[in-house]
Amino acid sequence: MTGRSRGRPRDPQVDDLIMKAALELFVEQGVEGANVERIAKRAGVAKVTIYRRWPSSEALLVQALERARTVVPEERLWAENAGPSDERLMDSWVTTLGDPRYRAVLAQLIGSSTSHPDLLATYREQYLRPRRRLVREALAAGVDPEADVDIDTVIDMVVGAALYRMLVDPGEPSDRDYLAKLVHQANRLLGR
Amino acid sequence: MTGRSRGRPRDPQVDDLIMKAALELFVEQGVEGANVERIAKRAGVAKVTIYRRWPSSEALLVQALERARTVVPEERLWAENAGPSDERLMDSWVTTLGDPRYRAVLAQLIGSSTSHPDLLATYREQYLRPRRRLVREALAAGVDPEADVDIDTVIDMVVGAALYRMLVDPGEPSDRDYLAKLVHQANRLLGR
Amino acid sequence: MTGRSRGRPRDPQVDDLIMKAALELFVEQGVEGANVERIAKRAGVAKVTIYRRWPSSEALLVQALERARTVVPEERLWAENAGPSDERLMDSWVTTLGDPRYRAVLAQLIGSSTSHPDLLATYREQYLRPRRRLVREALAAGVDPEADVDIDTVIDMVVGAALYRMLVDPGEPSDRDYLAKLVHQANRLLGR
Amino acid sequence: MTGRSRGRPRDPQVDDLIMKAALELFVEQGVEGANVERIAKRAGVAKVTIYRRWPSSEALLVQALERARTVVPEERLWAENAGPSDERLMDSWVTTLGDPRYRAVLAQLIGSSTSHPDLLATYREQYLRPRRRLVREALAAGVDPEADVDIDTVIDMVVGAALYRMLVDPGEPSDRDYLAKLVHQANRLLGR
DNA sequence: GAATAAGCGAGACGGTACGTCCCGTCTTAGC
DNA sequence: GCTAAGACGGGACGTACCGTCTCGCTTATTC
């Protein structure tokens, strides 16, 4: 009885077009630029077609970001390469933090988080949390069990310092040398 | 000595009216409600009068919030109390980082930094840098000269972790307990 | 036969609302008061809705006034009454030239003709030319075929004189007596 | 006691600059363009300087137009040349009516006469009335005293026809041939 | 095969805010 | 006193998006 609903079914390709356009505009121009009017125009789609699927441009962006994450799953990469290590951790960070697009996305998300907290929340849950878990695995090996610190605080300090530089003081480099310093201090705290 | 510029000078009282109205609207209705049109109406002021002073409502809000800080400026506080200390450092942080308006401003600045980097730069130079200097003074006392770390990296890690929580994971509290943990780890790194 | 254009068709009732409001404001407050902002507000309509239909309040007023002519269209009147005559000609003129709104429109059109000649041209072709044709018919009856004049020049002189008074010397009346004088001279020239 | 008023006297050259700028802007861009702001800028003068001398841009334009008239006093020209005649009448008309600037001024004046009737009134009294008087003199010679017409009506018809062409139907030429036709018909009416 | 229902692009619609322009008034410094 | 400069409250401008709506057409399912 459930069966197909009556009438013409939605075209799944249209979903793709819309989310692609939404993401492009968001990266290029931020939340302001990623409004329904422009997304519709870029996707070659009627506004109604968007409103039929998502209640707001925010909801659309959330899903678009969710979807985009699945494209490059780093976790898998690491699994194929005999687990994480400090070296691989820094390889990953250098790539990510050096990418201006990465900075742009995170900056836009933070900027819009006052009015649209769901965007940032989605990103955090879908993107940041898994990576954090991997970082924890990488740092967990050889920790002094007596160390006067919980590992999450150390991660906060390392990741926080790196993001602080990238977001707040983009003039200062977040290069491998700097990241190495941070990891070195993390290891000191962890007694590794 | 160029002397007074020609023409009728700007009325400083008008600055007050505008920033007061902007702040009220921001607190009552958020960023969306604090637009130039409404600020002008509430302040009883022409829109042009606002545009003459600030390039956007965002920039206006930055200054309004900066000005509205009810906290006594840390510099003075410290000077009057025989220098900084870990306790006073944390008092100051708890006040600042616990203020949702502070978060909102910094988030907006980061969000707009792709298109308008000057806003963030100004804020960093005018606001963050002096405070960083004070933090360095607070942490410098009793540092182990043999410690395997430079103090700026430690500041990055402490401040970075605090801001990371506030900006990226606002669900987790940046309360005194958490800040105390950070300062404790900083002291471990510095051999204090 | 291009068929119906795509998209939601314009609501003809909205046209009515706008032109009604425009006319009211024009009559009440003159050209200055009949601006787009006020017309939109009085008509309960968005400004864009007006701009979609007319390029300026001026163009809107032209059409509104044209439409609002309470005079029964001369063509019909004459057809129903066995053709034009000097009397009916003057009836029509007295009504038209005595209407301050008619003067206002024509004055505005002439004033804007340096920068926007099309407005005046449209008005001339759509409004004036057909009426001129009727005047020619009215004057053609009983013309002395030997008269040393072409009828269009006579029309120029009669219409020109009437409009000259109305436009340039609005203090002097363009009343029935004056128009009668003009028609009388026209008849002398035409040998009627 | 009358004496000079105290303080620095007004610079009469400034009056010239202002009126010159006002007239230029009026001819180029019409009433809209001839606002105090632009006049002040073009004349290199403060707005206050204008408002001190004239209550409005309208009043300024009135005086500017009055003054401009005195530059080429046609009456005098005729006086020096042994009085007006049909030929000289037409010479004068051909020059005037063929000048696009003349058309522009009159069109602008008529266009603005709804809101600012004084402008047109001044022009009529200062410029048109004297010329009309001269035309009357030119046509008065040799009039049939028995003619069934008063001369002012004939002038209305001739001048009206010429202006009608120039203002309302600028596509049709107001050339010497056409003006000759008009004068010929005027002479017929006057029994000359 | 026809009827029905929903998808779809297009674009009208009432709103709100934008940033600019000009209004006429005012307040300053300098001559 | 008078100038140039420019701030000020006010109001209109024309444009951009908002979210809703109405249209003709298309596409799939159901009867």
C-alpha cells in the first residue's frame, strides 16, 4: 500500500544541481551570497523547486555540507595505511589548514553561526568530530598513564592553536614547523 | 599639525545615540534586527549619518560592543592590583568568554574576513594584541628558564583552545573549570 | 501567435489600483506628491510591482490620466450623433482644455521631452493624432475649394493658439468664447 | 545711518558664477538637474552662499533667466534697423525657433510650471511679452481697419502654431517656409 | 486510453532593507 | 559679515531577496 506516491516523482538530478550550486555560492560568497534566489538561478531551477525540498536556504546548506563530506573520507585512507601516526596526522593537517577553501568554509560557518547555528553544528558533527576521533587515536599511543591531563584537553589545545592562527591571525603561517611545535608540546603534556 | 578639519564637526552625541540603539537592537533581536534602517529609526537619526561613520552595520556593531564592555579594562584593573596573576587572568577570561555578545562579534568578524579582512585585522590589533601582551606578562612570572617551549606557543594553545570551544563548539562551556584546566596545563609546559 | 507568455500573468486589478492611486495623488498633491513611494503605499502595492509596469511615475501618470478621461471618447460621441460639427468640436475642446489635469500632463510631457522624447511622441501618436484627424473632418465640411490655405495649417493655428494659452499663459482663459473666436477665424481662412 | 551694512560685502562676482552655473544646468538637465547642490558644486560655491541670496533654486532660476535675456535685446536690434517688418520678423523667428536651446528652455519651463509657475511667468513677462509687442508692431502696419479680427488673436494663432510645432511635434520643421505660410495666413486674416 | 496528481520553470506579488542622492537647515574655521 | 566645508534629519530613489502565489506544461500513476 505504501508504494510510490502519486503524481510525477521528483527528479533526483535536480537535488544534485541545487546542492552543487548552493555549495559553490556558499564557498564563493558566504551565507549572504547563498540565498535561494541566486541558488535557483545558478542551478537553473525555479525557486519553488527549492522551497518544495527544503524549508530554508540554511536547511539546504546543511544537507549540502553533509553530502560534500562523503567525498573524501580521510578515515578510510588512514585505515588502509596501517593506522594513524604523528607524521600522518601532520600530513593531514598541513594539507587541510593550508587550503584557503577550508579556511573560507569554516570562517563562513562561524560567521553565520549566530543566526544559523545548525550549519556549524552539522559541520562539527559530520566533519570535525570524526577527525577529532582520529587525532585522539593518533595521540593515544604511548601516553603516560600517570600524566596529569585528559587527552581531550590536549586536543583542544593543539587544534585550537592551529585554528586560532588560521582563522584569527591568517598572516602567521600554520605550516609544518608550527604544527610540529604544537604536537611536540602535546607530547610533553602526555608524557610520550 | 593639520589642525581642525573644515566644516561642521561631527556631533559626538550622535555617535552615542547610534551605538546605543545598535546595541539595544542587537541584544533584543540579534544581528538580523540590528540593520541600519532600524538603528537609524530608533536613534532618531538619518541613515546617512550612520553611513558617514561606519561602512556597515557589522562594523558599527563591533565598535558598539567594544565600547559597551562593562568590564573594567584589564590593564587598569591589573595595574591597580599589583600586577597580573593567574587568578585575575581567569577572572577576565570568564567574563569575556562567557558574554554571548563577545562571541557574536568575533564570529561575525571571522565570517566577514574573507571579503573584508581589515575588520578582523583592526580588531586583532586593537583588541586582541594588547590583551595577549597582558597574558604573556601574567604567565611570564616564575617560568622555568630551562623549559622546552616558547611562551607564545603556550599562549596560542591556551587562547586557541578557549576560542575553539567558544566559536566552534559553543555547546561545551568555556567556564572557569575549563579555563583552569587550560592554565594548569600551560603552567606544566612552562615549568611553573 | 506567440501564445501566453510563461509565468504567472500580471493581475489586471493591480493596474487599476495603481493608476487610481496615482491619479488621486496627482490631483491632490501635484506631480511632486505622485511619487512611486506614495503611490505604492496608497495602492497597497509593492514598489516593484509599479516598476514592472512603468519605467517612471511620469509614464504611469500619462497612462493613468489617459485612462481616466471621464469624457466619452469623441470618436464614439460623434459617430452616434451623425458626425462632427463645430459645436461638438468646441464641446470637446472646452472639456479637455479646461481640465487642469490635462494641462499638467501635457506640460510634464513637454518638459521631459528633451531627455525622453518617446513619452511625448507616444502621447502625440496615441492621443493627439487621432483627435487631429477628427478635427480635420469637422472643419472639412463646406470648405471653399478655392481657399488659399491647406487645412492642416489652419488646424495648427487653431490648436496651437489654444495650447499656447493653456501651456504658456495659463492665466488667460481657454474658454468657449476664446475657442469660438479661433474657430471663427479658421472658418474665415477656409472660406466656410 | 543708511550707509554700508557692516561686515564684508557680498561679492557680486559670486552672483555671476552662481547664475551662470544655474542656467547651464537648467538648459542641460532641466529643473531636476538644476538643484542647489549641483549648482553650488559647479559654481565652486557653498550651498549656504546660494541660500543667502535666493530662497530656493526656483527663485534663482527666475533671476538667472531674467538676466540672460538682457544679453541679446532684439528690440534694440530692430530699432537700429528702421523698425520691424515681416521679413525681419521671420528672420528673428527662424533664428530663435531653430535653436534647440531655445526649445529646451521653454520646454523645461512649461514642464516645471505645474510645481513652479513663477519660472514660466517670469519668462513670459520678461521675454515673451516684449517680443509679442514687437510682433504686434510688425503686423499692425497696413491692417484693414474693417477686418473681422483683433490682432492679438492672430498673434496667438501664428505664435501658437509655431510653438506647437516646436514643442509638441519637434519632428516637423519650423522652418522659414512654414513660418512664411503662417504669416501669409495672418495677413489674410488681417486684410493686409 | 483518460483522468488525476504532482513536479517543474517562469515570473507576479506584498514586503523589508539596502546604499545613494538631494533637500533645506545648522554649525564650524578662516578671512 | 561672509566664505567654504560639511554634518544633520528627512524623504524618495531604484534594486535585491524574501517567501508565497499562480500560470502553462510535463511526467508518472491510477482507474
